[in-house]
Amino acid sequence: MHNTLTPTIQEEFEKAFGTQFVTSLSVREHHARDESAYDKTLPDAVIFARSVDDVVKAVKLCHTHSIPVVAFGAGTSIEGHILPIHGGITLDLSEMNKVLSVDDQDFTVTVEPGVLRHQLNDEIRHTGLYFPIDPGANASIGGMVSTRASGTTAVKYGTMRENVLSLKVVTASGELIRTSSRAAKSSAGYDLTRLFIGSEGTLGIVVEVTLKVYPVPEEIIAAVCAFPSLEDAVNCTVMIRQSGTNIGRVEFLDANAIKAVNQYSHLGLKELPTLFFEFHGSSTGIQEQISLIKELAQECGGADFEWASKTEERSRLWTARHNAYFASLQLRPNSRSITTDVCVPISALARCVSETAEDLKAIQFPWTMLGHVGDGNFHVLMMIDPNNDEEREQAEALNHRLVQRAIAMDGTCTGEHGIGIHKMEFLKEELGLPVVDMMRRVKHALDPKNILNPGKIFSWE
């Protein structure tokens, strides 16, 4: 179905894009992998898009010649989402990085897809507003839309699904569409915005995003608290959710993860299962939250809260948490991480975490466990020797057992990472073949030549 980039077709792209069309090995290699443990997969060429017109022009050419095209943002995905497994064009959107408008009275911003999360908050800081969705990595907004990202603040603010109001998308045929208005709600027709959110670039290429933003909280205080066991820490999280406390963040790191971040970020935390908290609100409201959380933590064996109220102190704690992936890799230099995530109903979380920890004890290579447990989502990182097939098989077998455990608890095979290549079979296990086939029919209708990020989420046939 797909064509290769023949000299004649390449000449057409070169004529259309000039120096923005690149075939050098170094640039292709840069776009040949994400943060997954997959080997490099080279695109035939890379186009650096600088405008919506560039994207339209590139996709139209790809459509005409049946050339695969994969959108690329910051490259931080971890399930093989951006690997050009059928060759073709990688469309780099990183130079489309402008904040187009800030509507502070409506609490919205409109951005190009290459805007990075940190960049967005830096540029709107003067308005007293911020965009809270925080997947950890300094991901691009377009990439966060495509994977339906969430992260550490989802317990309070939700995911990208709840925080995207409107999209401009270039379809597989090169048509530019807008999915909705900036209105806070709408009942007008199918919800195309949420169809594209989480579609991993397989239905269209996002070229503009309108987001909800929020007032910066009056006061923010962070804290960490260690617990005697995994179950104690997770049970504390469940009690916090059941109490109705509107906490800003609650994150879990097991003892292995704490050891890793201590070494990597030069912290001195107790190497025990630990919860990271963040409280948002007025001074009075925060003190009420803190009083309740301390009481619940003590009931679960938590002790010795460490507090961080100054910006630099909070930043140090959360930077350490966000660097847990890189810290985990340093537990075994030159390793690659088989990284997975699941999400279960909060009532099943303690059992899922404890059974997974028991399962992990059987492996001989380093592992860590951490997660956004406030909404039932946690991650396992297994540091394997990328050249050791036996270790890879062992890690994948454990990953499969974890997914089956989560699905049996009425959970999902991925809370926020997405499907990519890595979890295609798990999608079938979770939803069943009729649902996956319905998704496939949507793909066939919107991308009949299968040029948009082919081979991801599910097979074409």
C-alpha cells in the first residue's frame, strides 16, 4: 500500500521544502527513536514544518504518493509512538512553537503544537494563569494531545481530555479542519475534539490547540512522608480520596525509586515507600488540608513529614520526582527501561500495587515503581540490558501479567502512556475485538491510504 521515497518523489519534496527537507543520517537518527526500549527505526527523510501551510503541503504530497508520515514533537513518548516503522517522512513540528493567543478573561490559551509545557507556563506567567497538566517530561503540547497525557496533577485537574477545548487538525488528505469553538461546552454534533485526543497521530496531525488554563494558586506547599510498607502508603492515598480532600498532587515512589532519586538528585529521603504531596489554595484552606492529611497518614503508619513551602524547595522535590525515570536508569548504567503503566479503580489500587511488587521480586535486574496513585495510575520501570533477549522476555512477561491483573480489576492497560507499538495486543485484551474493529473502521474512513503513523494502536487489517 505504501510507496518508497523514490528519487523522483524526493525531488518533488526538495522542490517544495528546500532546506526544510533533510535526508542526512544524523537528523534521521535523531528522529529514529523515542524513550522506549525499541531499536532505532530510520525515516527516509525529515521535514521541519514552520507553519500550518507547511503541514498541509507535506501531508498532501504524502497522500498523493502514498508515503507514510509520522508527526514528531519532543520525542518523549515511551511506547514506540513516533517510530517510523514503515519508513517515509517524519514531520518535525518543533519549530511550530508559538503561543498564539492568551484569553485571560476566558481562561484559555491557543498554541502551536511544538510549544513545550515549560515554555507555555513561562510565557503566560505574567497573566497569573498556568497550564497544570504535568506528565513529568517537558513534552510538546501536540504530543500531549496525541497521547491524551495526564501526570502528577491529574488528581485535581484531570487529563488532556478535560483540558483541550478545540483543535485545528490536518487530515490525511491535507484538509485543514477545526473541531470546535472556544466555548466552555457544546452539544453540536460528534465530539471530534476528543476523537483526535489520544489518537497518537493516526487520524490527523494537530497544528493548533486551544487549552484551558487556571489561576495560579494563592499558596502552594509540598511535603513528603515515608511509610512502613507499600500497602500503607497506597491505603493512605485511598483514604485521602475518600475524604474528599481536593489535593493538588499525591505521588507514590517505592523504596527502590527513592534510592534512585536520592542518588541522582542528591536528596536524603528515607529509603522507604513514600508519598509526595502538594497542597493548593488559600492559607486557611491549605492548613485544613494539611491537618487532615497528617491525621490520615499517621493512621497508616506515616511519620516525619518533610515540608517545602518556598518555590526553590518545592522545585527541588518535584524535579527529583520528574527525574525518577533518568534516576532509575542510573541504577544500571547503559541499560534501557521497559516502562509500563496501568490504571485501576482506586478501590483496587492497594492490591494491584502489592501483587505487582511481589511479582517483581522474582527478577534479577533493577526495577522501580512509582505513580500518580491519586487516580489509580502507577508505573513500573525495569532496567534491562538491551542486548540480553532473556531479560527483555522476562520484563515483557511481567508487563503482560501486570496488564492482565489490571484488566481483571476493571482497569486499563495504560493510564497515560498510550498504545503505540508496545501495547497493541493488550488493547484487544482490554476492549475486545469488536471495539478494536470499530476503531479500525474509523481509521479506514479518515485515513483510507493508511499514511498517518501506520502500524500504531492496532493493525490495518
